[in-house]
Amino acid sequence: MTTTLLDTKLAEMSDARARTLELFSLATEEDLRRSPGFGFRPVLWHLAHIGVFEAYWLLQKLKGDQPVDDRYERIFDPIATPREAPVNLPTRLEMEEFLARVRSQVQDYLSGATLDETNPLTRGGYVLDLVIEHERQHQETLAYLLHLLDPARKRRPANVEMPDAQAATDAILQPETSVAASPVMIEIPAGRCTVGASWNSFAYDNELPPHAIELQSFRIARLPVTNGEYAEFIGEAGYTRRELWSTEGWACREREGWTAPLYWEREGGAWHARTMFDTVPVAPEHPVGGVSWYEAEAYAKFRDGRLPTEAEWEKAASWDANENRKRLYAWGDESPTTQHCNFDLRAWGTTPVGSHPRGASAYGCLDMTGNVWEWTGDAFAPFAGFAAFPYPEYSEKWFDGDHRVLKGGSWATSASVLRTSFRNFFRREFRIAFAGLRLAEDA
């Protein structure tokens, strides 16, 4: 590994850590030490887990050291310690001291390290990217968990223009009001495309190997489903119409008592939503979020459509037929900016659909990168030729038939995770992700 590459990775690690600590500063330690709900671990647990992961891969696996702290190794291992177990956690200060100790040892080791380019774990800095992406993905998880906290119990970041207070004040959404128009559908012609990570850069095992696939023609919505469109589903009794739901989805809806997306509540006859730092009128032009796969499936049936398959979504988002190649991002290979999409906690919430025309895919689809994750119809499963690397717990453990693939990223997703090949995956009843949907139909 060249010094330049090593310096770049260390700088990325430093930047990621600064963002992590900023997120933990949004709430008090008292609140961080509690589970935010739905059986999740206390938010604070994630702080030391990030350090344990870094120490394991860079100091134990790479350097050959013993664990930095046996107690931390046990408490902050998600496999060894179930979600309900971590209750007597160290203080935040102690955790930050642990992170600093780990980082100091990592920097000392890497300053004199020569990484073997013949080893797939170290080639091109793979293991460093693994640690960086792990921390960035946990930052989005932290955003999910912090979103569950009462807005009044969080501190607004300084010098950030918050869109929450700007949510539609001129169009308060009534639950029975018909605001949806027929979505503009784009026809994607039949033909071959590439699915999976086809670039010489970091990718998880489940994105590999890249492979050509032949698809029939189909149609996909130009934009994701909006709050306004979803409100029509609610207003026309979508949550109580058994014929719209699968057997499993209906059982889950009844068990959980779902009547609207997560965070939506009626106030004075109108829909309001809890955002990260406010409760505001639901903005009809923003993408709907906080819906499970079951709800997305029922909504699609309500519209006489369906969810796109993972391959369909990926083709519509990434395939450039003119150049006969797959794009890294929907708009091309240029690094994401705020002109392309809503990402990386830049806005601390969703933006109106279609607000980023420079982020259009080659087929003209908008918002396929950032804003909200989009459920696909497919179960999370291995591609042909899949090989678990460097550990089975990231992907292989979750090929269980229940997890579904989500694509595209959200307003909280870091730039490096926005690649069109990235496969997010959650259980079908999962609602706390910043996730919505886009309609598809047969051509």
C-alpha cells in the first residue's frame, strides 16, 4: 500500500470518527443509555462497538494482537451479547477513552505497516475500507435510533439549516383528501445489464460477483411514492382492506396495530409527522418513509402495481445503454454532491421528490440515490458464485428468506455507501429505517 493511500484511509477514519462523536452529542448520556424502543440496544452501545470492530480487524486480525479489552470484546460483540443483554454499560467517557486507545494503537501500527497486496483482506486497503464503511453504516443506524427519541430531548446541530421547520405549511395534508396523481411510469426496454459491483473498488461480499442478466421490459415510476400519494391509501382504508395484504403482512399489521407510517399522527384532523427535531405537518411532496416491506407491498397492490425486483431497480438506476455499462451512481461516476441527491445528513430529513434533476439516471428516474431507501420485491439472497468474505455474519447469516433488499440510500447515508450495487437488507416488518418505495409494473 502506498503512503498516499494509507494517509487517505487514515484521514477518512478520522473524519468518520468526528461524525460519530457529533451524533452522540445530539442527546444526553441519560437518554443514550436507554433503549430507544422496539427492543433495540441502548444507543450508547454502538459507540464502543465501533471501536471493538476496528480493534478486531486492524489490531487482532491484521497485527496479531490480543484483544485490547476482554470485557469490551464480550459486551460489544453483537453475536456474543444479545440485544437485550447490555444493560450495565461503561460510561460514555470510558467508551471514548477506549476508542482513543484503539485508534492510537492502530495509527502506531499502520505508520510502519506494509500491507500485502497478494492478500485479499489487505489488497488496496480493503480491511481499512471495511472498518470505515462499518462506522459509516452505524452512523445511519444511530440516526434511526436517535430519530426514535422525542425531538424535545435532542440538541439541534449548530449552523445547520433545518428543513423540518419548512415542511409544507401551505398544504396541510388531510387524511381523506385525494392528492395523488397517476405516477409517471418510465418504460425500461428489454435487454442485458450488469447487476452487482463491477468496479475495482471496495464492495461487500453480497454485491459480488457482478454478473450479466437478461430482463424483460418493464415500467418503473419516475419518482418514489410521496406522502400525498400514500395518504390516499390511508384515506381509502388501505390499512383495513384485507385483500391488499399478504397473509403474513396482515397478521403483522394486526399484531402491531399499524394505521399509518411510523411517526405519523393525526392532530386536529390533519396528519403530522415527527422528524428528527420537530413535529410538523406532513409534507405531501416529500417521499413517504417509515413503512415496512409489508406496507410497501400492500400500497403497490392498492395502485395495481408491484415493487420492482432488485435487478429491475438496479437497471433503472444504474444501466447506461448508450455506453453499455453500469454507473457507479445513478447520474454517473462523479462523486455525490448536494446537486445530485439528499445524503449524508446534509438536510437532516427528506427533501421534495424530484428536487435533484442532476441526479437522474440514464433512463430519467429521479431520487434513486439518497432521500429514502426503496424496498424491492426480492428476498436478500446470494448471487450465483457468492463466497462469504471476510466473515459470514455480514451477509450469509441473513439469507433467511425474511430479509428483503432495499436500494438507493437515504438522507442519512454516507457517500461511499450510495453506490448502485449496495444491497441494504431488513426484515419485512422493519419500520425504523428511512425507507419508502417506488412502483413498478409489467410492460
